[in-house]
Amino acid sequence: MRRWLLVLGFLVLAACRQIQPPPPGPQPPWDAPPPTPTPSPQGVVRVLASWRGGEEAGFLLVAEAFKARTGIVVEYVSNAEVADGLLAEIEAGTPPDIVFLPKPNWLTELASANAIPPLPEDVARALQTHYAPAWVALVTYEGQPYGVPFRANSKSLLWYRPDRVGTETPPATLDDLDALADRLAAQGTAPLSVPARDGWPLTDWFENILLAEAGRATTEALAMHRTTWTAPEVRATAERYVALLEDRHLLGGAVGALDLALAESTDAFVQGDAAMWLGLGPVMKNALQKRPDVQFGRDVRVWDFPADGGVVGIVDTAVALNTRPETAALLAWLATPEAAQLWVEAPPEQGYFISPNRDVPLEAYTDPLQRTEAAQLQQARTFVYDLSDRLPRLLTADVQTGLQRLLREPDALDDVLTAIETTAAREQGIHEAR
């Protein structure tokens, strides 16, 4: 968190230098003022993202095509921790022109501090053309869009075994999902394979239920602590979580789930030990690759989590740090379906890539599993970025521990929510709704 605060402070000061002289008097208490940035040479645009290895190669396909069209060279800088990489570049006096932010709330913080410019008008129009309203809303602050969502993954994929669930009708509501789990449990089939050992997969369950139960506004308010963990709508979500993940719905019961690691949970699901599994497409793809006798589309299929078109997920968003013509040109290219399609059609070793751009043809995805995920993301009515990834580290740990405890002690619901709220108040403070 401190690294990100330093980045934010440096960018605010750099923005002030571009707009007006620094104000007199003491400067904000960062470790050191940022050096005067050295702009990229004419005809060059510098980009920072977390992608390495095959993923880096996939992005460089996009960059090379941009160079062929414009003559502008993309210099790519990779750092698995984007905040650390951005801080290092700023401290060196060579901030990138574009950074792919892994957390949309960082975009909001930068925009609210006037540390980044809004999208140029032509890019904003392209965003409206090629992206569903849910994605435009994600990158918009006070009526202006500030970024281009380029790569995304869904955490709202409910994988199922047709031979276990006994129906092709997806649950339309949480009540439907609960009833399906009840029926399967009564028949002696384990409804859900849930990897609860590490805690974080439980946050995916909670966040999907929260979106379905209370909507995007409440999810966003909880992320910023503009509502509390003991508020009625959050408590109702916790009650639903306890009901859906009750002992008889879990493979191995609560005790077994709390001893189940991620890979073990997908392996158990793929081999038919449980009827359903919730999670990321790349994780399921890895599990299926270990079992060539089990095929996606025949033995394993996927439903949308029942949230009325709402999707919880993760996304990398391109944000400009300046208004150079080269920067604007690359943003415009990244907003096109043609740019994303280059990576979509790249060999599998160049990364599991899904574009939320709705004008990338679904037929471009040669892998049917990725094609299914792309359709969900393109058509999402609401997109909410993973809640636990936005919370302070200590609060995330308490949320995970609390959700684990609720599997063992469902009657401890009020104690768990009160404890989480205490940590949230300490780590985040109280922010007024707006």
C-alpha cells in the first residue's frame, strides 16, 4: 500500500509540474520529490505492464502491428508488481507513457487526484463503440473515461458436470442454485468442490453472492468502506454464503473443504467427485489438460453465476500518464478490436488472453473454453473488479479467515462480520457515501 501511495504522490507532483509551478511552502511528505521526467523520444512510446514470458510475447505482437501502421516504436517494460515498477521508473526520471493498471480503483485514485489525463475524444468514442456500457462505466470518473480495458478474466464462471447435475437449465437465481445443491446432496452427489484451504477462493464465492444479492453499488461501497460489513445488505450476503456453502453442499463437508487446495479441487471436479466448481478459466483449462479423456463441452460445461448478467473479475486497463501524440495513438490502437484480435489469435503459449472488446469476433477464439468466457465478458451487464484484491492486506486476511470460520461455525456470523468491520474501520477509515 505504501508503494502505491508513493506512486500516487509522485504522479500528482509530476502533473502539477506539467500544469503549473509547484505551490510555495512544504511539499507533501513523500520520501523524496520526483525528478523532472525525461519524455520518451519522438516516435517512441514506453509501456509498463506485468506481462512476462509468453504473455509479453503476445503483447509485443500487438506492439509490432502498431509500429507497422504508425512507425511509432513501443518500448516495453515489465514488472510483475506494477506499482513497484512504476515507482522505479518515476524515481529514475523515466516514467512510462502508458501503464496497464491491474486494479481499476487505482485509475479512480489517479483520476481524482488529476494525476492522469482523460482519454482523447477519439479514443473515448472508440470505447463507446467497441465496449459494453459495463466496461465504459468501469473506467469512467465523474463523467469522463480514463482508460482502455484491454485484458480481462471472469471469476463468475460456474463449471458443471452434466452427468452429475442432471440438467442443462442454468440456475437463474441464488434460490435456484441453492435448490439445485439441495437436490444433489439429497441424491448423494457432492454439489460443490470448494478449495477453502487458502481462503481466497472463498472470497470469490462471497463476492459473486454479494453482486447477485446486493448489486454493484453496494459492492463498490463496501470496497471503499462507504458501507459497513455489518450493514443489512452485507449481512444478508453472509447469510446466503453460509446457506450455499453449508456442510452438506461441500465435497468432504466443511472439514474436507478446509483441507482442499485449489488444484485438488479442480482435479476432484474434473474426475466427477463433485457436480460444480466456481473459478477462473485458466485454472480449469490447466485441470482439463491433465485429463485428455475429459473434454470441455462434452464432460465439463459452464454456466454464468446467477447474478443477472453481473460478472466479478480482473482486468488490465491501459492508462496514459501524458498527452503526447504517440501516447494517444497507442491508446487509440488498443481500443480497436483489431489490436486485441492479434493476441486472441496468437499461439496458446503466448498467454490465456480474453478481450472485453465486444467487436472481437468470438470465432477468433480457437479454444472453445476461452470463447465461452469471452462471450460472458463481452456481454456483461455489470462488471465488478475483484473485491478482495482492492482491500488492504490485513483486511483481506481477516475476510478470508472469517469466511473460513463460517464454514466451520455458521452460527458465528455476527461475530465474524463485527471482527471484519473492526479491521476495516482501522485500515480504511470511514468514507462518506457520494
